[in-house]
Amino acid sequence: MGKSFGPGKDPDLDIVRSADASASELQRIAATRPDLFADIAAHPNAYPDLLDWLAGNPDPAVQEALARRGWTSGWQQKPVHHPAYHHGSAGPAGASPSPQGSTSPQKGSHDRRKWLLGIGAGLVLVLAVTGGFFGARFLSGSDFDRAPSQKAAFDLADVGRNAQLAQLQADDDADADQQLVRVVGPRQSVIIALHEETLQPAWMAPVPHADVKAPEADDAIDDGEGAEDDSAGDGAKSTGPKLEGTPVDCQWSADSVTCGDRSIRLKDGAVTFSPGDGANGSKSDGPSADSEDGDTDVAEVKDPATEAVPITVNDDGSLKTPSGGTYSDVSVDAEATVRMVGAGDDGPWVVSDGQAVIAVDADSVLWKSELNKKAATASGLGEPRLRPNWTIKDDVLVIADDAGVHGLAVDSGQELWRVEVELDSFTVSGDHLLVMSDGVLEVFDFTDSSDVDTVKADPGYNGGSDGGAVAQFPGADAFKNAKLSTPPSCVEFGLAYDDYYLGDGPLDPKPEHEVEFSDGEASGDDGHYSGITMEGFTTSRMGDKALTAVEFSCNGGGTYIYPSIGIYDEDLKLLDSVELWDDVEDRGNAADISGYVPKPYFNSVSPMGQYLGIDVGGIGVYGDEGCTACGKSASADILYRWDGKSFAHQDTVYHVPSGDVRTPELEQVQKFAEAVAAGDDTEAERSATPEMMSSLDDILGDGQISNPPTVRSEHFPKGVKVDYCELIQPYDDADYGGGEYFFANGKSMSYLSSQDEIRPGDTVCGVTTPQTGSGDQYYFYLLLRGTPDGSVKVYEAGRQFG
């Protein structure tokens, strides 16, 4: 990387004599190269403050260059008032002006000599120059010309050992001091906020990808093998996890990050979900393709950096200049995803197809370098669903190569600095370089540049930390041979099966649900069951606290083996548990998923700070067969958030063959029913199909009596109550209980109508009225179309006549 085409032996001289030299380059060179003052004074891009400063130099060559362009020194005549000036600043972009009325060039010259001496001491200022260029690094103190110093390192293997860092676009009013990191895993991204002082994770929040497909049903997984298979490949997946779906677009502002239909509060990472706010449009650039492996024809995200570069790619792969010509001797793969980034409106610009890096100006190639696959992956080049991580900061291209990350002078390709690291991915956020290496995220600071050109990353770095911000994980071995409080249903089912099954044992969580484990296993005394086995361990951190999610396999005997999750702190104290198969109303989590789930299994368990995400398989939906051993076509991602006492349910998104759906909130369906009952059809039609609305006043019966009943009067009388909603289970009225449909809450109805209209992922809601009461059966029900955002769309009001 960095082999250049044609630069001379003096890069500064090449820049000054180039018509494309930027104002920032001229300012930088003026600060260190007095021998080039005359050339700078003659350059058309030298801005007024810089010319004023040069006018104080007595060199005849400088004065002659200024005279030729007719320049009169403004600072010698009057004070210069400019919004870029800061009290006490000095230098080419803002030399301290003389008092009003002073015409003494000697005093101005003296002030500028003082600036020349002071610039080495690190004086910084804001540049405001012609062309609208703003030297932000002078305001922040960052220096991208030099290697950054390492400031932090922490383990993120739980988020994804080979996960990809990605840029996170900020709005104009975003808090520049907030350090946010986006880590892209196989099925979801994790947004991480770094503490401003320790640079350790302050919070994490997950964002599912769009168009993630449900995994194929696997009977072996139904037998409890899923967690073991998932955890067994810890070190085997050398190529990293495969990206599924398309990461949704995220932008952050002053107080929140918005990712599709999720809003994440910057203060504490709290997630709010907004049904109906356009989840269908939350993808980066449309849905992924329906290809089987997801490797071809996937959605390409919009990249603002690429769109801002005036270079285009011809059909044959050649590059077209801004003026319409063609760059000679270079081309890109026309079939590849081509990305571009620029140093400014006038260039230089850098182009890459994931195989080569090409730097050009308005009409010529500046330099070219090959890019191997490892560096391309680390830079995010070649993957159309991700924005690339490379960037240009203050005319320095930050990009990966096969030995780490380095900064190149964008106009010449000359390497300025290097961070040596076994690199998986990197990105630049504000003044920080973030590097992911084998599950460790290392943070480097450009505001505290190193005094050497090459910095070696240290995955064990903890300099500047008091040790209190680094979570200490006890490790799997600490759990495998310990007496632990264990998820209560797992204990009662796996170690007290007879009591649990017959209903004679304790069903409330109690302190005595403690189990003595030996090598990760525990067995009952009578030998009629397999007991409990620890299947997997996943770590995360909640502020400065270490969390471990332990997956348990709970076997009460026979073929039913259920999974449970216990969340433990660093002292092995059980904070909470999730048991999706436990239907004990006052403690279970079974209501967090619906559909037909006789034998749930976990594809993955992902604790992330205050959040716990679980990918659950084995969910049967309409269209599947209803037997226990039959294949199930749906899975679900379930999200919980720690509320200080327990993990509260936040969201469930189902992956069905046709896409992603959410069941609507019961309260929103109730609002529809009440609007119909009140005759407020304007409000009701927001949540129903036109066909449903047109049927409300249909007469029921033969209509021979006065004031005959209608769909509205019978289904939606005053006092109507939507009692329970669930994902429609597998159903066949020919052999499924004689046509009877059973809800997961224990109630039933004699049959389910409109079968030709039902799609996998649709919702059914049981409805009660003052006339029908709230017994064991529903006489009225609603059918709702499955929607990605959980918005209400009623298409049928059913009634039981039996």
C-alpha cells in the first residue's frame, strides 16, 4: 500500500506548485517551510489571512509575489475581526491583529515570529478559509498526520469475535463528544456508547437487521442440540460470522440514535419502539435479495461519501473524470461494489472496488495500490450492505492493509503512521480510531498523538484506568463446580419432575432453588431423569459489572428437554432467568412468544449491557403441521432490558418464510374495537382493511326483524374487550382437534374461518363482549395481517355459531 505514481522528492514543493493545493495544505506548509513563502504567496488558493501573515515577512521575493497579485495587507491597516479568531490564538489563519490604527509592520512581524516559535508548543485554532474549508482538527486538537496513542482496550468477544465495525452517521446537531461504536454481527448490530473518560462501554443496545430469514427447521435442534452446536464452534469459524439480512440505517443526533423503528436514548441506552413509524422503510436501501445464500444481489446501502465524489465508473470499468475525460491506465471491476471518498470538493479522491485503491485528482492518477482481501474486509470494502470504514481526515487517508491500519498522505500515498495489529475491522469515530482484533476492541486517540511513527496495539492495555471500569468475568469453570441459584422451572422440571408435573411442588421462585453442580451437571436422587446440564456461557457487561448468561438444558425424563437461561453477576449471584417454556402465569416468560412452541430451542443468546437478546427456534405458525415432531418454519428474536430488578420484555420480532412480523400490542387492537363500537370509522379505518370496514354494517341473519343485528352491533358492542392476541398456530380443521382452535392461554374456539386469507405470521385475537362473558371459549375473534412493525391491520371479524 502506498506505492505512488510520479511524486517528486519534495512533497511540500509538489503541493505548493500544484494548482489543486488546498488552503489547509498551504497553511500547514507555511508553518514549517519559510523557503516556500514566496511560492505560497503567489498561489491562487492562498487565503486572505495567510496573505496578511506573509505580508509581514521582509523577504523581497515574498513582497514581490504579493505585489504581483496586488495584495494590500489588511492587518497593517485595521484590526481583522473574524469568527474564526479565538482569544490568544495566532498563526497564518488568525494572527493576532495590531491595535486599531497601528501601521507598524515590525510589530506584526514580531507577532508572527512569536507564532512560529509557539506553533511547536501546540497552539491550536479554528481555520476559516476561502472555499468554506473548516479545519476542525485545530478546534479539537486532533492530528491525523501522526500515529494516535492507545487509550483503552476491552473484550467484546460476546458481541462477536469476528464482528465488523461500521461507521455510524451523525446528524449535524449530534454531540461530537459522544463516542458511539456500531458493531455488525450476523443478524443484528450492537450500538455501543463509550464512557467519555474511561472509554469503556457505558451501554450497549441491539438493532436487528432487516430481511433476516428464518433458519430451516432441523429436527436435531428440536432435541436440544442447537445450543451445543452453536457454542462448539467458538474457535472454528475462522472466516467470521456470515452477514444475514441488511443492517438498518442509523443516525445519531444530540440526544438519541435512530435505527429504523428503534430510538436509543444516548443518556442510558434505553430503547423505545415505534410501531407504525415506517419500519418497512427502515432498511438501509431496500430489502435483501431472496437468494439462498445471500451472497448475490443483496441490497447496497447508500454511501454519502461515495455520492459526494464526482468520479463515475463506465460500463467497462474505466473511471471518468469530473470533466468527462477518462483516467489512463486504471480501471475497476465493473461487477464489484465500487466505493469512493474525497478530501474535499476539489479532490483528491480515492476509489476502490475492494481489490485496488486508486487516488486521482481532477485529471490525473496520483497513485495506485493493490488491496488484499483481508484489508478490504477490515476496511468494509467489497460488502455492499455496509458502509466502508476508510475515511479521509485532514488530507490523510485512514485505511487497512495486511499489517494493521495506517494513515497515508492522500495526494501522494506516502505512509505517515501505522498501528500494527492483527486486524479484523476498524473505524474512525470523531477523534478516535477503533480497532477490533480477535474480539478485543482497542481505542486510539488522535488528540494525543504518539511520538513514534509506528504504534503496536496492546489487547491488554489498561493505562489511565483505575481498574473500576473494567468488568472482571469469573469464567465458565467458576460456574461448573459451584452451588448456584438456578432458574426455578428448570430445577423443578429437571430435579423434581414428579412434583412439578403433578402440581404438588412449589411453583414460586424460592431461594432454595439452589443446585450443586459438578463439571457443569446436576442429577436428581431417584435417577428417573437426566437432570440439568450447562450448555453454554456468554459474557457481557452492564456498566462496570460483569454479566454471564448460562444456558441450561433441563431434562425431566423422556424426549422433552427444555432450555433455560440464568443471568449471573461476577459474584455468581442469579439476577434473573428466562424460561420461555414455563407457562406459570405469575413468573414465566412464555407470553413473550406465541405460535406453536412445544419444544423451543435457542439458536443464540446475546447479553449486551442492559439488554439480553435471544434467538428462539422451533416456532410453528399457520401453514406448518401441528404435530410436536413436525418441522417449524418460524423463529423469533426476543429482547429484554434490565430495569433494575429484572429483565423486562421489550420486543419480539418473528422471522417467518415471507419476512419479519410482530404481533400488535393488545392495547392498540382494543383502540380499534372501541372506535368501531363508538362509530368512529375515521379512526377505525386506520387499523383495518377497506373490506373489513365495508362489512361492519352487514346484516346478520335474514333481516326480517326490525333493527336487525349487524357485524358492528354483535361483534363490537359497548364494553367489547380484546382479551388475548397471538401468532396464529398451525391449524387444519380436518384433523386439528376436530376443527377446534386452542389458544396458548388455555381458551379455545370451535373453528377458525377465512383460511384462504390467512398467511403465516398473521395474528388472531380472542374477543369478549358483555353478552358472551369471559369463559373458556371465545365466540368472537379478529384476524390481523402480520406487519413488520406490529401495526394493527384487521381483515376479518369472526364469529362462532356452534
